Amino acid sequence: MHRIFTTPVSSVYPHYVAKAERKGRTKAEVDEILRWLTGFDDAELARHLAEDTTFLDFFDAAHLNPNAPLITGSVCGVRVENVEDPLMQNIRRLDKLVDELAKGRPMEKILRT
């Protein structure tokens, strides 16, 4: 089992927000991405962050967006669509969405609408 699986989402979340904010994007946009990908509402997302839910439990509780398989591309030299472990693939999908946000991509394209 990879170490990231047992890492609390709340410990990585501030890094997602900081990355977005450094590029002129907002915490609200990061939250929108998380809600879109996982199907959580604001209260559920806040609860998972407050309870230090691990990535394993976070994605286990999620209702993954049906358009999540449309998230393709490379994160840290790894093609998201080629990741075999479903949990690791979902974590990479989240990383990819935050990367796209930080690169200035419009939300409509990030959310595959």
C-alpha cells in the first residue's frame, strides 16, 4: 500500500489551495473541483477535511463523477489514464485537476462540461 493512501486529505488540501492561489485562482475553485470529482456537498467536504479522512476513506466514500475518466494527461511524468490502481488513479486525477486550475484553464474545461 502506498503511503499517500493513508495520508489525510486535510494535510494535502492546503497545498492544493496554495498552488491555486499562487497562480491567481481561489480556494472556492479548489473546493468546486473537489465537489465535482467526489460528489460531496460543502458539508461533506468540510467534514472529511475536519475529521482528517485518509485518501483511502475519502475516495471510498465518494460518488465519483461519471466524467472522471475524461481526465487524461500527465502528472509528475505519469499518465493519469495509465495508472492501474483505482485509488491512485483518483488521487492523480485530483492532482491533474488542480494542476489545470493553476495553469489558468477555464473551469468549464477543468470540469469537463
